[in-house]
Amino acid sequence: MKAGEDINFIFMDSDHHNPLCRVMPCELTSSNVNFDREKYRDMLLNAAETVLSTFGFSREDLGLLSKPKFWINELREELKK
């Protein structure tokens, strides 16, 4: 990888306590990589909710919890504990 080059990443474990272990460059992954399915599901639901909210769609319609909290708010709550 060189300066100015585009890098594609895959979420491996978005909940890992070390931010450097949450993603991996696509070029370094193997064909049988275990990616973070829950993170990609949430990203897809966020996109669907953004596009379809004008028609009244929300994730609650699917019986799912509301949108997850923003990561910085979760970090602040954890630090308060």
C-alpha cells in the first residue's frame, strides 16, 4: 500500500476493544474470511431505513431494535461506568 492509494477494508470484528483489530484490508484476507455479519446487516438496515423512511419504513416494522447508538456515545457510557 502506498500513499494516496485507495484501500478497501472488511469489518472483521466491529466490537473489538482494539480499533486496529476491527477491520482488515481486503488485499490481506483469504477466501474463507470470517467477516462481521452483524455489522454489515446493521449497515444494510441503516441504508434501507434512510431510503425508505419517507414511505414510513423503520426497523421496528421488522421486529428489530431501533438504530444502534453512535459508537462515541457508547464509549462515553462505558467510561462513566
